[in-house]
Amino acid sequence: MASFEITPEPGEAERKAILAALGAENAERQTGSDWADAQLPERPGEEDEP
């Protein structure tokens, strides 16, 4: 996971919530749509991508 500097310094519960939200946002960006997966051809080496 990437390192983030959060200011002002949040409490432990706030920090966990912020990092969870950032992680969820990042996960959403990495997924493709079902339509794109079905319609677009695979590119060489794509099967190795997470």
C-alpha cells in the first residue's frame, strides 16, 4: 500500500477509516467493466495483470 501523509494528525480510528476509503477508491479504479471485458480483445501480457 502506498504511504500517505495525513494532516492534521488523525486519531487511530480516523486513520483506519481514511486508509480504508483510499484503498477502496484505488480498488475501484483498477477494475474494468463487464462490457469492456466482453467486447474488447485482450492485449498480449494482460492475463498476468492483477
